[in-house]
Amino acid sequence: MVQPVAGAVAPQPVIIPAIPVREVLPWALFGGLLMLLAIYFVGAEQGATALFHGAMVHEFVHDGRHLLGFPCH
């Protein structure tokens, strides 16, 4: 049997605060919108669906496009 050490403090349980969904939901929607915008620019920003004229956005995300498996040429 293990004897307690004199002066030792018993461990206290960790209390994790609950975060209400109404506080998380706006941030989750904002993050989802940013993710959709990023997927658009990496996956579809070229040719007929381009929002910006020229190939600048395509060249900027070119390596990420290949890394994520989107064909581009």
C-alpha cells in the first residue's frame, strides 16, 4: 500500500466549460465561407468561370491546385 506524502495536494478534476452553439455558429459559418472561397479559387478560378481577368490567380494557386488533385492543364 502506498502512503500519501505529507503536504501533498489531492488532484482536482478539470472542469471544461460548455460553449453555447449560438456563440460558435457565426464563427463556423464564417470559416465555412472562407473554405468555400478557397476551394473556388484553387479549383475553379480559370477560364469561363473566372472572376478576375488574366492568369494571375491561376498562377498563384497553381501548386496548391496540383497538391489537392485538381487538374488544370
